[in-house]
Amino acid sequence: MATKLRLFLCALAVVALTAAALVWALLSPIASGDDDVVVEVRPATSVSDIRRQMKGGLGFDLACRLFSFRQPRTGRYVFCASTSWLECVHMLRAHAQTPVRLVLPSVRTMADLSGFLSRHLMMDSAAVAAALSRPSLLDSLGFTAETVPALFIPNTYELWWDTTPESFLMRMRREHDTFWTEERRRLAEHQGLTPVQVATLASIVDEETANNAEKPAVAGMYLNRLRRDMLLQADPTVKFALGDFSLRRIRHGHLEVESPYNTYRVKGLPPGPIRIASTSSIDAVLHAAEHPYLYMCANADFSGTHVFAATYAEHLANARRYQQALNARGVK
């Protein structure tokens, strides 16, 4: 009798110790240290792939069995190092993704945007480029291939990592509509422009200067030219037409390029923005400075600012000083 009791107690102890070990494995933290653990699950990712990514062991395996976790769903999951395997697998099974804080920049081309999105979200750059050139999708958003850069408002957005290009563009349309308040639309109308035209002019302002304090003056100068039915003669539009933003000096031959974006040959604004316009430049156009200037030239001190002129004679003098400064520096 005593022998049977001892055997029973030993068996009970083994069961208890085993249960304790299993519970310990389930509740043990997924990593040591303080760094978060990031898991990116793509369409072809399997549970075994996640196990390898996370260096999972018994705790991971037990939690997968407990929750019948066999088919992971795409997403980006961020776990604190102290998260237990039990909680971790529960979150994976529940598709409890962590949003990505995406800082949308003011990039120059849609190819640049496609590459940026593919580096930060589960998007293929070719798929993004295809969406950005699909007429039916752009038409549903109210844009064309030429005007679509005006859709994007540089800001910080929270997005799911596995957002599709189509869902992303629809989200950007909602953000665009939020940004273009009644007040901003009223200011655009006051300038005689549509929101797309504001973004187009703002994109030129962005390329002309990075100095926020100078932007309203630059915008005012171009608005003056538009209202007088003058050619804008904006060098950045020539660079865009040539597809060469590295040009530091615009020569006469560059001005001959046949393109609707060449504002030395075609009156009015280009067909669309030459980059995604910054909000500071959009607001600079909406609150453009009122002055008599019709011309501007880069400052000969290479400060990144400009000197403005009301007459062509003044402008020629400013341009001569700048050309001399370029020659002195050997800029070709």
C-alpha cells in the first residue's frame, strides 16, 4: 500500500512538474533584453518561417497548438521583448498588426514614390507604379497621370504594413480631401487657381527654394507672371522636361526641349506638379506675397535665396552677377 502511494505521489509530482514546465514555456518572454521584436509576415510566410524568425522553441510550439495557429496572415507585428509566447501567438492569430508610422516625403517623381513605399510597406514598386498609371483607378480618384502628384500631401500617416497600392491611394484621397478645407479652397479660388494648380505652382516653388521664408515671394512672382499672361520661364520645369534634376546651369540648348512642361516655350502652368509639393509651399501659394516683381535670379552669394526685380533691365543685371559667380566657381 505504501509503495503504491509513493508511486502515485511520484507520478503526481512528475505531472505537476511537467505542467509547470509547460506553463513556464508558454509564459516565458519571447526575447531577452529591451529591444522590440519585429515580425513581417508576407503571403508566402509559413508558421515555420515565423518560428525561425523569432527563434521560437517549446513555448512557441505549445502556443501554436493551443490556438490552432496554422495559417499566418500578412502583416507587420511588433512585440515587446517581455511579451510571452502565449500572448505573441494569440496576437499573430488575431491579426493584431502594429501600424506603420509612414512619413510621406516630398519626392520628385512617382518612381521615387514607388521605391519609397516598397521600402516601408509590403508593396512591390512595380505594383505601385502600375497603380499610379492605371487610368481607371486615377479617374476614380479624380486625377490623371499628370496631376496625380497633387493627390499626395506630405505628412505622417499610420498605415497597415500590408496595405495594397489601391487602398493606399484611396486613403491618400481621403487625406487630400481633409487637407483641402473650405478655407484653403477659398484661398485657392482667390488666387484664381484650383487645388491641383496650387500644387503645381507649389512644386515649382519647392524646386526653386528650400527657404520657407522666401517661398511666398517666389509664389507671388510667378502669380504676377501668370496674371500678365507671361511665360513662367521656370528653370525647374526645364529640368523636369529633360528628366535631369542634377543640372546646375540651364543653357540655351536646354530651353529648346519640346515638352508641355517647358515653361520657356509653353504659356501657363505645366500639365501637373513636377514633384509632390510640400505643405509649406502649398501654403506659400495660398498666401503669396503681393509685390511688383516679375523676375528673380539666384543670389550670387550662393545662399540659396534669390534677388527679385520688377524690370527686365534689373533682372539682366542680377543675372549677369550670378553668371559671373558661376564662372568664378567653374560651374559648367
